[in-house]
Amino acid sequence: MSHKILFVCLGNICRSPMAEYVLRHRAAEHGVSHRIQTDSAGTSGWHDGENMHEGTRKTLARHGISHAGFTSSKVKSADFDAFDYIIAMDDNNLADLEKLFGRHPEKIFKLTDLIPESGYKLVPDPWYTGDFEETFRLVDAGSLALLKKLSLT
Ligand code: 4NP
């Protein structure tokens, strides 16, 4: 069985693309690529059709992770049935998802819920903070926690 994971942020150019590509990379490192399908989307649609933010691309590259083949897109109603987990970056993303799909805490939750030891309640948005490395650290820890939750590590 393959687990289908959708990461969601506001713009789908910074945080959720980073999470998508980091999870894919970590899954490959653990030899479980065939067990994970991952994608990302934004609640706003403001950057539909664009590539990732340059800061996201540079951060992934710095960590030896591919950023090839990305196109920004908006969350759509079919996503609820298409994915097993829909993982938000902050409370606004979560509220927007719950407006669309209802409250499903086992399926729709924040990435930071998987890493309570981090002390973070949200993944900071580098569009505003400029700190792509802080976002990377959390996204990476969250990805590894997700693989563990799915018994893939
Ligand atoms: P993201 O960051 O939600 O992590 O992709 C943002 C990207 C763009 C904007 C806001 C946040 N924006 O206002 O266009």
C-alpha cells in the first residue's frame, strides 16, 4: 500500500513544496519511495503555474535535494478523497482546509503536530521571515516523524 500525502500552505511556493520534496527525498533514502506518494498545494492559488520560490530551490539544493519539475497549484475539492493525509503548515492553512473539507483531525492536521518536541506550533513562513533554513529544519524533522508514524523507518 502506498500512502498519499498532500502538504498545504498559503502560496504553494515556499513551505509546502519544500515539504513535498524533502519527504520524497527522505523516503528514497530509506528505500521506501514505492510506499509514499506526495504532492503539495496552496490555499490561495496566488502563484498557480509558477515555480517554487528561489529561496526554497536554493535551500533544497544546499541540502542535496532535487527541486525539479515543480508547478504551483491550488487545493481542490477532489484532494480530500485523493489523499490519505493533508498536512497544513499553520493554523490559517488548517482553518481554510477545514472550511473546505470539514474537521478530520486524523487526516488533516499541522506538520508541527508530528514534532511536539520542536516547541513550534506552526512552520514559520519564509516569505515573511526570510529564514528558509529554519523552515527546512522543521520540514525535515516533520518528514522523518511522518515516515516513523507510517512505520516506514
Ligand atoms: P508559502 O509562502 O505559503 O509558504 O508558499 C507564501 C508565498 C507567497 C505569499 C505568502 C506566503 N504571498 O503573499 O504571495
